[in-house]
Amino acid sequence: MSIRTPLAHARGLGTAKDGTHHWWLQRVTSVALVPLVLWFAFSLLSVSRADYEGFQHWLSNPINAGLMIALVLAAFYHANLGMQVIYE
């Protein structure tokens, strides 16, 4: 049994002072994902009738490869931020 009050337990714990930064990162990644997902959807429609070599040719284009990397990184980072909020 502790004689400490709930305020005494909470004192010193404080905030991580990282909430605003975390919130902004989540918003920035969501805004970045909007054009990337639109690009990805239209690209998939254009390459949907292609065979494996056509898809390889499409992905070997440096612009498409760079945008695909950006999409994957932004999506996983955004998911990581969201899961971190759920865990906390």
C-alpha cells in the first residue's frame, strides 16, 4: 500500500513533448500519400494488360521506380506512426 497520492505518482512523468511532432508527421505522410496513391492507381490501370516484361519495363523507368519507393516508404512510415498511437 502506498501513501502517495495519484498526483505524486504522475508528477515527473510529464509528457514526452513529442506529440505535436508526431501529429505533424502523420499529417505530412497522409498528404504525401494522396498523390502517390493516385499515381499508383492510374499506373496499375495502364500496366494491367501488360505481361511480366511490360511490367518490368514500366518499373525500370527511374521515375516510376522512385515514386514506387516513395509510396512504399511513406505508406509503411504512416502505418508505423498510426500503430504507435494505437499501442500507446
